[in-house]
Amino acid sequence: MELMKSSSHKALLDPRTKLLLLTFVSVFVLGNAGGDAAAEFRVALNYLPLFLLLTCGRWKAFLFAIIFYTLSYVLAVFVMPHCTGFLNFIILAMTGIVLRFMPGIFTGMFLVSTTTVSEFIAAMEKMHITQKITIPLAVMFRFFPTVVEEAGSINKAMSMRDIKFGGTKALQMIEYRVIPLMTCSVKIGQELSAASLTRGLGGPDKLTNICKIGFGWCDALVFLALGGGLTYVILRACGVL
């Protein structure tokens, strides 16, 4: 539950760079854009967000993902070609989930945990994004960490009542954990929406923002890596490489 809490570390990357990285991961990893021509670039995109998580002290997420990614690649490359039938399907499904969905999850985790709402709004304003998009996304930035925190509190409360896996009331676990979480999620969404409107988001006047954002050398490295990878994919797709 600690993986998505707000980080106290100063983010090395501009929010716009993080959004670009999330876009690349979504398009090339989850969307499988480029096909076989983007195979190597796809592997790099899998691991890049993990090292970014490492820079902000997310050791647990880093180690968890490294182990799962490595095992998935080993299964996909060395084990799956020698399996047939149902076993082949199971390995394909497991590795597909890990290698397609988890990179986007960890990239989103890095974006949410290292970007404050003020930084995000400042970045969206610099990109001239309408408030119809900015406001829901700004609410989302506080929604998920708050829900994760509430889920942790519910888990602790239910564990004290022995409602857990292996406990004497394991069958009541779903009812006593999921329903309170759903109720809290609805309430949290309403409160965050009201708080955003109270602070002036959605008003007709242009808002001021004291949060300073800008590109640095770390952003330049990420742009260079993504641009180089995209060029490599295009050249391979065209048969130049």
C-alpha cells in the first residue's frame, strides 16, 4: 500500500516528460505498436520506469517489478517455445499480463507519486489544455493515493477482527473489505471534486500558480532516449536496419 503514496523527494523530471513517457509506454508496450520492429525498444520501455522509481526511493516497487519482469522474459523466451497446449496458454497469459500491463501501471505510479497537483496543473496550463480535461485529471491525482490509504486502513481494521486469508472469517473478507472501500471511493471522489471547485478550478478567470516547472538535463536525457528509440523503430520498420 505504500507504493502509491506521495513522495517527499523532489522529482527529477518535468510533469510533461512523465506524461510523454506514459504515452510511449501505452502505445508501444500495451498497444504493441511497431510489432517486431519495436521489440528491443519495448524491453527498454519496460525497464526505464523502474529505474525512475528507484531515483525517488521506491525500492519495493523496483525489486518487485525487476523480479517479475525477469521471470516473465525467461518464461517467454526459454520455456514457452517448448510447451504446448494448455501449459503454453497459461504461460502466454501470465507473461502477457506482466509484460503488457505492469509497465503502464508502474509508469503511472511514478507519475502520480512524484507529481503534485500544483505541478500537474501548471504543466497542463503550459500545454494549453482545456480545464474540462485538467480538472478530472487533477482530481484523479489525489483520488488514487487517497483510496490506497483508505484501503490500508480498512485492511488493518479487518485484520484486527480476524477477517483475512487464513483467519476464521475468511469468507467475509470480500464483503467487509470491498463494500467499505467502494463507499469510501464514492465519498472521496465527491469531496475531492468539491475541494477542486472551492479552490477555483473551473472558474472563468485565469488562475495563478506559484509552482515552477521546467525542463532540465534529466528531461533532455529522457527525450533523447525516447526519440532515439522511436527513430530506431521507424528505421527497422522501413527495412533500413
